[in-house]
Amino acid sequence: MVKFVHPAIDYLDGKLWFGANLPKEDGVYDHHLVTSDRRVLDPYDNGQMGEYILRASPAVMYRWSEEGIRAYLEGRENGDGVYQELLQLLKEHIEFQDEREYKLVAIWIMGTYVFVVFRTYPYLSFSGLKRSGKSKVLDFLSLVAFNAINSADISDSSIYRLCEATRSTVLMDEAHALESREAKQSRRTCSGRATGRGRRSTGRTRRARGYTPCPSRYGARRPSSPSRAWRTSWRTGRYP
């Protein structure tokens, strides 16, 4: 029985699978899969993959350095200390009123790297007055969250395609995106589909040959952190 693995990140048969850009025997760098049991697999080698196969072509968005991957595979790195390092960085660059918010955001960031393990994953929603630091928090998250994309005007179709290709952490300023009633409804629909496992959406795309629009299936599940500029309350952990 064939089992499909997402090229960016997946959870299958009790193992995490991560996409990485590593050299082959001839020295040419190409897409590989690194598993949580410290194995490296060439996704184009049937002998190594066995019953597994890539669900889609890999997108060029690699979150891992070759040095870090080697350290993990050799057992020199197991993630100890990441939480404390994130806490320290957050306190150096971000100002929260509640100490617990540093811990919440640090855990949420770590979770973006393993969110596929969970059936649902919460949003972080930052609200406040103008110049209260919302954009600064999103900029910080864009540097540390898994495959993060920070955009103020990302379209719904782009969200679907990015999530399908890279399982990105989507960071967006909804003050710019939710201006019309239609945009609000579309974004709510997209957000509602983003956290449930197995939920996929249908959209139109173009065929490789010719230009006839045809329906395609997209998985919109991904971590997300929107910011809102017109409210003064802190909200987090919202599930659809």
C-alpha cells in the first residue's frame, strides 16, 4: 500500500518527516527527507523509500541548515535548550505586559515545527493600538517559526497554494486584508479550514498545458498569527 509523504513536513506511522536540502553522493544538493528516528532518505530512490512516496513536488523553502541536520543525525543535537533560548530572545526584543505571554509564544513557535502531530493547532491573535508592537512581533515570528511567511496583503489563493507546497506559518495583518465583507467571509472560511486535520479545499488553477482553469485540491492547514489594529484586547488560542 502506497503512503504519501508531504515534502515539507509530515507525521506518518509515528514518525515526523522533514524536507531538507542535502548533497547526494555526487555532491549535488537535492531534496531529502529526514525522519525523527534520525534517518535520511532520498525521496527519488525507491529502494530507500519503500512504500512511501512524495505527495507533491518539493518547494524551494528549506528551514534547516546542513550543519544543524548533521548534528541532529549524529546525536550531537536533540533540541535541549531551545525553549530557554526562545524565551531569552523574546524578552530581549519583545515587550509583553504578562510574563506568561513570553512562555506562550515560545511554546507556540516550537509547535509550528511539529503542528502536523496535532489534530488542531491554535492561532495567535495580536491586538492593540497603533504602534503597540504588533508588527514587531510578526517580524520576530517570521525569523523563528517554521517556513514563516509575513505578508500584509496575501491573497486567499496564495495561502492555499503556499500551505499545500510548504506548510508555511502564515503571518498576516488583517487590518489590511479584511476591508470588505467578501474578504472577511473568504478569510474566515480559509482560517476555519486551516487547523483541522484532513480538511482540504477546492480551488481553480491552470493546467500545465493550455490555460483552461480546472479545480484542484489544496490543504490549507497551517499555523497562523494574524494581527488586528482596531481592537485593544489580547486574544490567543482561538480554534475554529
